[in-house]
Amino acid sequence: MRKQQGATVVGMLFIAALVGSALILAAKLVPAYLEFMSVKRIFGSMASSGDLKSMSPKELQASFFKRADVSDVKSVKPEDLTVSREGNTSVIAVEYSIKVPVVANISACMDFAASSSAQGE
């Protein structure tokens, strides 16, 4: 007589619960990473369009937030954005945190930081 082999119902339910939990966690965390990618894309477009070379710090901040509105970036606040000008170099940087509720009183806290600079002519 041969012994049966294979997955049990309990084993399959356990695997389904793990996969389901991972999918729910990913569905909650991915939007924050997509928003950060939008911030980095905004910095790249500002550097390539020449904004970092020609605009003042106030104009750069206004330009960033106009582009952020179009890209639906909601997590970056004015106090998170740093714009500085040192000689011919403009630097725009952002550091912010996002707290995403996962389940009940468990949250994921994610810290993001990005910067861009360009040499003036």
C-alpha cells in the first residue's frame, strides 16, 4: 500500500493566507512608492528643463508644487522641501515620511529622500 502525498486543505489555506496578506500589504505600500517615483520624476524634469539653472529658490518651490499638483503628489508639504543656491549651483531636496495604516493599530512608516542639482552657466 502506498502512502498518499500532496497538499492538505489546511496547508493550502495557510499558503493562501500568506499570499493574501502579502498582496494586501503590497496594495497599501505601492502607492507611496509610486508617489515617490513621481517626486523623483519632477526633479528630473526640473533639472532637464533648465529650471534649476535660471529660477530663484522661491520660483523653484512654486514650480515644484505646480508640477506636484499635476502629478497628484499629496505627501510633500512646503516644510519638507529645501531649495538652496550656492554660487552657480541650485539644489532642490525633499525629505518626508509617510505613515500607512496596515491593519488595526499596525502601521508602516516609510521615509523618503531625494535631491537634484544643476550647474549654472
